[in-house]
Amino acid sequence: MKRIKFFVCPDCGNILTATGGGELHCCSRKLEALKPQKADEAHQVRVQEIEEDWYITFDHPMKKDHYFRFAAYVTMDRVLLVRLYPEQGGEFRIPQIRGGGKLYLCCSRDGLFEMKNT
């Protein structure tokens, strides 16, 4: 999973992942892998432990023209993907997964952001 790549179709919004080579197509269009960038101040999140989950909150806009499309937590052997929607609140929960991983968030306007290892 160290080589995971994320793709988003600009026509239908389909989210795809790949861990190997090859080309991905959706809606008759070749998709380019999103290039992860380090999260800046506008794309930061806060993580709290609640019960047996991580409660993740953020201040990023969730408007129709600017929002987080998805969050993905990637470990050595799995990907947990949470689809996010415009006008949704700035929060979501995922089960705690021990062993460390990376959290990715995809902004509809600014691209893919990689958070530090958790």
C-alpha cells in the first residue's frame, strides 16, 4: 500500500485506487493519479479518540464548489475510504486501526493532501 494512487473522475466523481501500474479510465477519459501534497494550514484536521473510533474534524469549507471529496486512511494492508459530500458537516468517524498509517484528504479544488502518520 506504500505505492497507492488515488484517481477521481472529473465527469462523474468516481473515486478509484490502484497499487500497481497501468492506466485507469472512467467516462471514456484516461485518469491521472492525484499527486499528494503535505497538508497546509487550510487543509488540517483534528483527531480525537472517542470510544473505539477516531473522530476527525476540520474547518475546511464544504460548499458545492469547494469541499473535501473523500478521506482515506491507508495502512500496510488496507484502505478505509470515507466519501464526503458538499454541505456535510466538517466531521467524520473511522474505526481506530493500530499499527500506524497515513490519512489522505482530497479537496475538490486544491487536490490531494497527505497528513502525518498516525
